[in-house]
Amino acid sequence: MENDLNLKGRMDDWGPYGRQEGRTIVFSIGNPNEGHGPALPRDNDSRCANYVAYNVCERTGARFVAHIPFTTDRVGEIARDWSPGYMPMDECVERSVAFVKQHCEALLSRGIAFDRVAVIVGHGGNNGIEAYGEWGELRDELGIEGIGFHGTIKVDLGRLLRLLEPFSEAERQSYLGVKGGHADTVEHSIATLYNGLDYGRVTEINQHIKKRGMDETLKKWPVLGGLGGYLKFGGERYEPLRKVAGLVECLAKFEEDGQIFVYPRLARLLMEGSIDATARAIRPAEGD
């Protein structure tokens, strides 16, 4: 009709993020099936990576696209004992690059442009995937500025110490004494942020230690305390695991503590710092 308006191209304005919205697209990668004991989900590392990814997107206007469903581990085939979906790193990278490419091309085909890809990396076994040249080839093929990788936990000790100043001396010392590894106090604490912790099963673990002892607990749930049962009772088969930085120390701390602690306040401090650091890397604040 004569009075009808031509509304083509009249979409709403850009909203809170302005024209930077979605200029970075975000993927996450973790481990969708890995033993973490009775109190944590098997996809705990994926949940943690997604938690960081979602929060980074909310702060920066980046667009979350997908979770990469593959995983690897630097210790090789023995990882299948606690991580059945393990694949060699070469294969993991090949399939992950193809996965990211498929999703990027789908966005471009719908007229959704972007400048950068960010990959939030959970699960320590995935460290090293960023070094493969296939990512640079994908960057060039897509014609974008870069593909960056960001870990889920980035500890700025100076910042953490400043944030801990209002806390009691006992609480500060407890927090600073933790040793991160696998299925330990740190992972159980962080899981409180995304409702991934069963407090009742933590009590079950701690009661088992009290009644049956640490060794029997590690034999029952060998993934606890930095894969402590494999380290302590697995023999030569698990020698590569003993060379992974931090795991032996994590086990020693678990044995010293004699229980799993849950520190929600520490978890929030750690993850807020990590999310902030990743957000600044993706979209630097003025003055950075």
C-alpha cells in the first residue's frame, strides 16, 4: 500500500557492546569424559571452560559459538585409564581445527563477520594444542587477524595477595597453601561456581579417609588428589604421569591435608582474576 514503510535494513542499533559485538568469536575445549571422583561431574573440565567462556563473552561482547568435543593428554595412551575419550594430540588438533573451521564457515555463510577467534582451554592435558601450525593455516584461510588460546585458570599472585588482605591470617594461609592438580581442593572449590559440586559426596570422601585411611581412599578413587592412586599404586605404567608438573605436589598436599576442602571464596577470587585477564586480552580496556 502507498503508506507502507520500507523497513528493510532498519534493524535495531547495536546495544551495549556497540559495533565490537561479536568481532571475536569464542570456542571452548575441555574434556567431556574424565574421572574426577564421586563429587564432580565427568565433564568438569568442559564445564569450567564453558563457565569462563560465557563470562568473558558477557564482559566483552564476544560471541560464544561452540564447545569443541575432543580431548588429548600429554602423557599418551595411559590417559585412557581415566579419560576414555583420549585421542593423540595430532588427531585432536586435526579434528578440532576442522570443527572450528566448520562453525566459522557457517557464520560467514550467514553474513556474520568476525576478526578473531578465541579458544578457552580447560583440561591440562590439552596444553600444547596451541603450538600446531594448522591453527595459523586456518587463520589465513579465514582471512582473520588471529586465533588465540587462553587457559581457564590464570593466577596473578600479586593481585591475589591484595585481595586476600581483608581475610583472616588463618584463611589467607589456607588459601595460599593449596596445590592445584586434579580432583583436588581447587577443582572441588571451583565447581561451586557452576553448581557442579555434590557436597554430600565430598563428605563421603572425607569420611572414607577418616575411617579407612588415605591409601584405601586412593585405591577406591584413584583420580583424587592429582590422580594420586595412579601415582602411588600404579607402578611403572604411570611413570609419564609422575613427570607432569604439579601432580606429585598435589598428591603430597592431599595426603598432608587428609581431606578435600571446599573454599568457595577462594574459587571466586581465582576465577574472577582469570576471567578478567582473558577479557582484557580479548578486548583491552582503555589505558591497558
